[in-house]
Amino acid sequence: MNPEINHLYGNKIRLRICGLCWQKDQLLLANHRGLTTGDFWAPPGGGLEFGESVDQCLQKEFLEETGLRISMGPFRFACEFINQPLHAIELFFEVAIAGGVLQKGDDPEMAMIEEVRFMSGSDIARIPAPSLHGIFSLVHSPQDLKTLNGFFRI
């Protein structure tokens, strides 16, 4: 594991707020470098800070990572990820684009965003499973994320 990841996030619970942003049948994903040994594609999102609302967090993270302003839609599902020393709870919401221009942003905690783009189900299917967020192991196709609900351990 990247020592910087361990230092920032290790041995504590991290609450992440994530957005599912659709453009027709394509899902917006960000490629994070340094979280694993290679690429790691996941919906945009980030850690909730003390005193910050969930809506504020999601808007901030999308603007930082993608250049897009969004409005938060309905809550979809929650996931828990535990792989010592990491422990994350992630809340996923539908989001809609309210403005901005899609561009590769950055993560202020750690420079790790390599690319952001809308991807079709066939694009996502070509990405090796270890390089995809665990939510994709819960569904047959990315479109199924639209109907996923509940709490999952990944």
C-alpha cells in the first residue's frame, strides 16, 4: 500500500460521499492513481469533513475532481470497505450536472486523479476487476447501479 494513503487514511473510519452522475447510458468515473498498484476507477466523491453537510461535500468533491457543478439527487445505497488498515463507509447519491465543464481535477489531499470521463457499460466491462470500485462487483451492468439499494460490504 502507498505509505501516503496509509498515513492519511489508515487506522481510522473514513466517511465518503460519492455521486453517480449519468449522461444518457454513460457513468462518470475518475481514475485514481496511487490507491492500488495501478489504475482505480470509481465514481467521484470524497471524505466528509466535520461541520460540512453531505450536500456541500458532494458539490465540493465534484468541483475539485471533475470541474462540474452538481445538484444532489436521491440516496441510492451505502457500502462498507475494510481492508486493514483502511476502513471506509461510502454513501452513494444520484447527482445531476448543474454547470461547469468536465475536466481532470485534483484531490487536494493527494495528487492522484489521472483522468475523468463518462464511460459506457462496455467501456467499464473492459477494465479489469481489481481496477474498478467494488460496487461494480454487486451488479451485472453499470446500469444496475440505478436500482441498487441497501447496505453492502465490498
